[in-house]
Amino acid sequence: MDTIITNGKLVTPWETIEGVAIGIKEGKISFIQRDDTSSKAKKVINAQGNYIFPGIVDCHNHFGAFLPYEDDVLNETRAAAAGGVTTVFHVILEQGSIYERIPYYIETTKRLATVDMSFWAACMTEQHLEEIGKCRERGLKGFKFFMAYKGNEMEKVGIFGIDLSYLFRGMEKIKEAGGVALVHAENYELLKVYRQKYSHRNDFQAFCRSRPPICEEVDADSACRMAEEVGVPLYIVHVGAGRVLDIANGFKDRGNELYIETSPRYLVIDHDGTGIKQPSLALTTPGYKPAGDLQRLWEGIKKDEIDCIATDSSANHLKEKMGDGTVWKMQLSWQEMPTLLPMLLTEGFHKGCMTLNQIAKLTSYNPAKIFGLYPQKGNLQPGADADLIIVDLEKKQEVAIELYPSSCDYTPYQGWELKGWPILTMVRGNVVMEDGKVKEASGWGRVAGLK
């Protein structure tokens, strides 16, 4: 063996196994067995009774939205390693050909990334629809559609919304190619109505109330109905409205393949910004919802109504985010990968809202399975990539942006004490983070799923 990890508690989506030893050879899991002293290895890592999780597959991120793409690959994959994320999905945004740019994304990952990367493609033009089949042949499985942003709201970052006709035609092509249709569900027409009601104000609460739950609910229902008509798998990203779970359940009950993603931010931040010292730092879309919606999402996790938890991160700088101080013009999102796992452990596991096994399922196994990376990723069985995290469930630490190897120089969680932190991150057998320090491993990352 190259490496043996001893004295750990292995967390799988179905069970937790104490006293295990994990053998690693040539970047792959070689064996999992009860601890013994007979196995030999070049390197032995003592987990000291801590928990070993499969590496997180954060399947929803935006690199290059506000900062140069290659800078984000270099810096934000380090931030991923800090948080136990071993595979990062980037949503490809191209005005021209997506297919012709695939070699660039593969090469850039090999040159700059610390962790492995995979990709979705955002469909916004007729050329994008025509390329779905070819992109699927190269390994892309997820194709995203922005049901919001039909105006110029996100033009600066290269995102343009689509109409229902375009979405329907895209779904037909995705079904033919064997992919998954992804939607950002927010009804643009309703957003315009609510924006007018609150445009005279300039505060976090007004921004959130200008994007209320009904905007998500209407477009989620429309997307579900079209996906059912076409017969294509549907994945709804960053759900914050609790009633979307009820809508989804109805379609699932009729045998449709439908997946729901939420993000840590929608589990802990309400539309009043409760508990956040500077709520404007957390501004993003979709907007945050009433506290009752957060409660419904936690109930959904307990009932296995939610399939994935991903961060939808996009790094930017505080000065540029705040701009002139107008909430309607502020840059959206921030880097949430370093706090993804600690937040779920603190607010989920330690408060009895989710189990360790659910965390492994929602952040690793399910996204790998849905987007075609399993059993290479999301899995610690023999033959899988040796992507894993050792986690100290009792470690308490205050969130401090200074601890993150990220270009993003702020976090709305600054000063929050979280309990449960990754203390080691391994990608294909290589330790890329240990005791909070990310090693210089740029160029170690490889593309997963693309060819």
C-alpha cells in the first residue's frame, strides 16, 4: 500500500462502521477492513477515532463569474480542499460553442486545480441546443437553463434567461442524448411585479421580498410539467421555497425522475437576515425565504425529499460586491465551500436535523450518482478514487475569512462558531489539506466525467 488510514469511523450513506483501516494504492481505494497491524504501507495516517467521509462532490459552482476564470480555478479549488470538497462542478457559461471549449476546461483543470473538477453546461443560445448531443458524447450530463434573468440582471456575468419554448426544446434534446435538465426556477414576470413593489427601498429585506416563494413555485411547477411531458430527468437547483418540495413530491409520485438541490444558505438564512451581522453580504438569488420555508426544507431532509446539497458559490471581492451600496446592483453569491460541511454538522447533525449518513448521501453519493461520476466518486469501496475527508465532530472554530485560501475576502458567517470541521482532505490518495492548511497542490486536479 502507498497509504493506510487506521483507527477511523467510516461514514457511508447507509451505515457508520467503527474501527476501520483503509488501504490506498495508486490513488484508489484498495481495501476496507477492520484495523489490524499486519498491513504495511509507505505512509500510515492515524484517524484517532475521528470520522472518515467520502469526499464532498459540490456539484454547483460558478467560476469566473466575477473574477478571471483561471484565477478562480487556482484559488477556489484550494478553498474547496479546505472544506473537504474533493470534486467541484463548474457551470460552463459560453456565448459561443460549448463543445469546442471542452479541451480548454480539461487543460486548465490539469494545470491549475488542486481538487478534481467536473462540469455542467448552461444552455442559452440555439447553438447550445444543437450541441447537446455532442457535449453528452464527451461526458457532460447536466444542462442548465435559467428561467429567470430574461432582462439584463445578469448580463455582466454572461447569463441570459430563456423562455418556455426554448426550455421545452432543450428538454427534448437532453432526453434524446441521455442527460439531465437543470433549471433555475424563478418566474421572471412575477419578479418584475414584486420588484416594482419594493424598488423604493434599499435594504436586504426588500431585496428578498422582491423574490418571494411564489416565484420559485410557479416556475418549478412549469418545469416539472414539461419534464413529465417530455420524459426527461429534471434537477431543480438551489431550492429555497418549501412548497417546491410538495410540488416535486407530486411529480415523483407519478414515477417521474426528479431531483431537488438546496444550499446551506437556504437552510440557515431567512428573509430577515436573522443572525447575520451584515445581511447584505449574503445577497444572492433566488432570494431568501420566510423562516417557515427553512423549517420545511429541514423537514424535507429528514424525509429524504431533498437529493443534493451544493453551495452555488461564486467568489468575488467585497469592494466590488458592495459597489455603490445599492442592493439592486450588488454582486451576488460568495465562496461557501469552506463552511459547507461545518455548517451541515453544526446546524444539521448536532441539532438532530440530519444524520452523518445523510450528509454523506446528500453531498457525495447522490451528486456523483446523478451526474455520472459514480462509482469513481462519491464512494469509498475498493476501486474508487481515494477521495476522502477525516472529520473531527467536536472541533469548534469561529468562521474567519482569513483562514480560507480563497480570493473571496468576506463571508456573512464571519464570527459564527461552528462545531465539526474537516482536519484532512485527500484527493486520489494525495493529502491536499491537513490541520486546516491547504498544501500547494495546484495541478493535481483532474477532470472527472469528461473525455
